[in-house]
Amino acid sequence: MCRIVTNEYWTAKQACINEGRSIDDIYGDPESHLHSLGYNVNSQIGLSKAQRRYILRRIIMNKQMTRAEIESHLSYLIRRNQYNYNFQKAINKWYDDLLFIENLDLSYSRIPMTELRINKYHHH
């Protein structure tokens, strides 16, 4: 699977080129689709591991992104930032989340549960 993008996505933004910005600022969407769906490893936002995993699972279950798309994006983020010391904590979170996605079992997630009732048994 691959992501489909329009020509505008890869068209250089002249103002950014003149300001000497990075290639990521010049080309492409500054916010990833994964980020726009609520996934974030920024320590200032402070999502816990459980919260990130919940978000990733919901994204896949709601068919907003495929498992392969998420794996590809997390791998890209890890590769892009692997030599940047400032991203060590983020890289660790991305790697942890990548392993979670790779091993995620969605088989039981396909059964919708709308209600749970617990009846108490009264012993006479």
C-alpha cells in the first residue's frame, strides 16, 4: 500500500525556500495524517503509552489509516530523526508504538459491544 498525494503536496513553497527551511518544511503537509487524528508523542502534550495505544487502535478500527500506513509513518519518523539527540524520547515512543502496531491483534475488536449488563445472583 502507498499513500496517494496530489501535485500540490510536492510543489515547493517558494517562501519556505527563500527562508532556508528544511526539506520537510518546504515540501509536503506540515501535519501528518496520523497527527491530525490525535496521535502525538510530544512530552508537552503528555499522552501516556495507554492513551497513544488507544488512539492507534481506534484509527485502525475506524479505518482512518491502515496498519501498514501507520507502520510506514512511524518507521519514517524513526529513520528521519535517528541521529538527532533531541528526539531520543520521541524515537523511543515511536519504536514502542511501532512494535505495538506490529503485534496488535484486532480479531476480537471486530465484534461490536454496545452494552454490558451484570446480573447479580442472589443465593437464597
